[in-house]
Amino acid sequence: MRIGILGGAFDPIHLGHLAAAEAALERLGLDHVLMLPSGEPPYKRVHASREDRMRMVALACADRPGLKPCDAEISRPGATYTVDTLRALKREHPEDEYWYILGRDAAETLPKWRDIGDIAALASFVVIDRPGSGALPEVPGLNMESLSAECPDISSGLVRRKAAAGEDIGGLVPEKVAAYIREKGLYLCEYTEAEILERLKKTISLHRWHHTLGVADTALRLAERFGVSPGKARLAALLHDCAKSLPYGEMRRLVEENVPDTDDQELDAEPVLHAPAGMVLARRDYGVRDPEVLQAIRRHTLGGADMTPLDALIYVSDFIEPGRRRFPGLDQVRALAETDIFAAMRLSAKLSNDYLISRGQQPHPKTIALTTGGEAQ
């Protein structure tokens, strides 16, 4: 059999990848093309997990019978190199002929690939190029052909940037992949969840760490019930208290310099200032660009006008997470949260205001407004 291989981080896979694979499939008369996401690319940082990248490849190939997802590198621990993959494939199917598909940029690096001499004996290469491109680099012993094809000018980096900003990625990736990215909340942040958790554990107290995990679990559980993106809910919940351990003076400076809509009452209230400060850190230190996630972090203490379902979800999840000590009204809010997130939000705000008044403190007008509405119309 004549087998094509298109490898890469696929972080995420996009329509350019698929067009290149299908061009090679048709023009070279291949039996099929293996779509091969790399495990840990030795020279590139990946943003989505192995499992998520493999799942996106499977979704992208589902309606394309000539393309087959392959987990030969994803399932292998440690850094993955093309020569090791080709050796393994040849051991399993020595009679097959392999054609490795790559773009012009990758072809330019071929002389630096590990054991390129061995690779030359294991596979031929086809370079997907635009019409009129110049000569290919010469690699001794390597059979390499150029295939001119008009593929969409898309990069995985472009998809990630648009996803991070909450922009539409339709027309860049297959719809099933776009839906998966939205559902999982991929690329909303420069870091994977494991990296976020590792960083949080070093920057917040142990008590706050357990609280954060409780809020994240609660938000994720409730998200789909109220039409909220589970990925956005979990990310906002994980980062909602990321500034909580900062000294008051540092929080105030961050907010004064970066959050112009803060008033004096909020600036003077240390217990709630970590919300706008957390929004700043989420954007600056974690690379969050999605405006809905940032707004939910910003509003989780005082609320705001026209609260969205995500805003309300984080506000309530912070109030009811399982580790909260019991107090009058908590059980009622928890019950409401199962059926009406905005009713739960209003009751949470009322209980917070009543508590402040009982201590001789003045509730913030934003939180007072939540008791009578506040949700988006």
C-alpha cells in the first residue's frame, strides 16, 4: 500500500492541514493518509493536551474517508521524533510505501532532522507548495517531490489567537473541531490547565487553593445546565481568586493603573479588590484574552450591570462551593442554583448585603442592584 503521513502538533488541526493531506491523497494516488499528531514536539511548545489534540484530529477526519487519525506518537511518552515513528511503522508493515507530507517551511528544516539519513531510507517526501515556489532544499539520498496546491493560508497560531479573543473560528477549522474548542474552552489561555494549577498552587494559600478547586468543580457542573461554555466557566473559576494573596497595596496599584471603572468604595474595600486585580493578572500573567472570562472574574465579588449567565455562574459558584462553612441561607442558595442561576445570584447578593449591614458596613451599589435583577435581558 502507498501510505501518506501528515504529522504535526495539530494545535489545533485546521483546514489548511486537511487540504494538504487531501491534495497529496489524490495527486499521488495514496491509499490513505495517516494524520499524526505529535506527542511532545522537541522544538515546539504545545498549548492543548495530547488527548485534546488527538480528539480534534479524529473529529476532523470523521467525514473524510481517505484521512485516518493515528496515535503512534501521541501514545508514546517523552519527546517524539519522526525517525522513531517511521521505524515503528516499517516494522509493523514492511511492505508499505510511505510518503511523508509537509509544507515548504518544514521542508527547509529537513537537513537538521534527527537521523535524516535513516529517514531517507524509510520514506519519500512530498512538499505541498504554492505554484511558482522556488527550488527545494537538497538532502542527500532523500526522495523528495514538490506538489503545487492552493491550500488555505491558515496557521494554528491564527486559530489560537482568534479563539483566545472569543472570535469566530468558523472557516478556519472544521465545524466539529470548532465546537470542541468552544466546549472545552481550549486556547482561552496561554497555559494548559495543568500549568495554571501548578502556578496557582505556588501563588495562593492552601485554603484558597481548596476553595478554588471547589468553585471550579461547581462551575463546571452547573455550566451546561445554564447554557454556559464549560471551558470558559472552569477557566474563570480557576482564576477568580488568582490575586487573593497579593498585599492590599499591590492589588490597589494594579487596579488603579489598569481598571478605570473602579470607584473609591471598591478601592477602599480590601476583601473585594482581588476581583478586578484578578482580572488584571488573568490577562497579564495567564494570557487570558476572552472578554467574557475576564468580565466574570472582574464581577465575582460585587456583580455588575446586565450580568451574563457566565457572570452569574461564577458569582454563585464562589458563594456555594462545597467547602463553604454553613451559614443561614446557604442551603437555599444551593437549591436555587440547581434550577435558576439568576435567582440564586439575587439571593446571594441579598445575603451578602444583609451581612455587611449587620456589621455596620455599606454594601456597594452594584451588589444592591443584583438583589432586584442584574441579569442580561
